[in-house]
Amino acid sequence: MTPVIIYCTCPDIETARKISRLLISQHMAACINQVPGITSIYEWEGKIEENNEVLLLIKSTEERFDAIQRLVIEEHSYELPELIAVPVSKGLPDYLDWIKECTK
């Protein structure tokens, strides 16, 4: 199993909590950090947008990404939610083993 950190932005803390709790309870993620108070600036449908969001840092495995993607698409209010997985190349071995164990 390949550990990954998945980035997902949410419009508010309620959405972030809902998605986080579902992912943890369904063993799709070992841990999720919720980082409130970020500002995202991006172009959407020809306009520059600026919004306050909550960033989720989802610790999981590459093998769980498709299931996470399905859940996020189903539960997220955005038409096109951010969902980006970054492989973890190094880490404390016991922590990486814990991620793998929690996401079996």
C-alpha cells in the first residue's frame, strides 16, 4: 500500500466535518487535518473568484483514492471539488504502517 496525502478544500467547517467523519468511519483515511481560514483565489467560468475555505489534509493510501473520490463527489457541494493525491516518499515507518492499518 502506498501512503498518500489528499488535498480537498471545503466551503465551510460543516462540510469539512461531515466528509472527514465519513472517511474515518468507513476506514478510507487514518487521519484528517482540518485547516480553517484559508483563502482560495481561482478562475471559474471566466471570473476571478476569492473564497474562504477549509482545507482537508487526508492521510490515506493510493489504493483508497477511488473510494474517497466517490464519497467526496457524492457529499461535496462544489460542482468540481479539489481532490489531489500526493504520494508520501518518506515518513516515520511506524506512522506509515498505522495509516496502512487504519485503511485496510
